[in-house]
Amino acid sequence: MEELQMIYLILKKKSLEPFFTNELSEEYFVQYRNVLDFILKFNTENMDIPSFETVASNFSNIEWPTEEENSEYLSRLIKENYVFNGAINAINKNEKVLKANSFEGVDKIMTELQKLREINES
């Protein structure tokens, strides 16, 4: 939901400012990455932000949010969701190594978690 709310703010403001000011990355958008990619491509090609109608005509399943949150709050939630999913993936991905050699497994997991931790510092 937060991803769609951020996209809504971008379209409403006709600006990528909420995206760049809050140091977001395309990779943080999981559920609506295709919509964000469309907006970024449209912006690159047309030097403009598409209208709600243009986006809706390309993604018919979108239901725009009825409540509006500020971009700082939304970016925090988007980053938290990305970090949470990344942490779970780091553990799951290294399960076999962890079982075979727990020290090596923990080292690998910690390396991946440190990369995720740096997101909070940006």
C-alpha cells in the first residue's frame, strides 16, 4: 500500500521529488515496481510525469489510495518493508550453509544484513 501511495504522490505532484528526496531506489518497490518503472521511463522519454489516466490505462488493476500520507513517512515504510523482506531472504538463502557450518552461515547472513542496515543510514 505504501508503494502505491508514494506513486500517487509522484503523480499528484507531477514530480519525482518525493522519490529522490527520500533516497528511494527502484529495488525497494516490490509490488508496484512495474508501475514505477513505467513512470521513470515515461519521465526519461518525455521529460514529464504521466497523468493518472495514462498510468491507469497501462495498469488497469490500480485503485488509487483515498488517504494521503507524507513522503517521509511513506519512504520509511517502503524501506522497512524492503529490509524486512531482505533479512528473511538472507536467512532462507543461507539455510543450507548455516546447517552445514553455522559460523560460516552466520558470517554470510551478517554480511547481507549489514548491506540492509546501510539503507537505514541513507
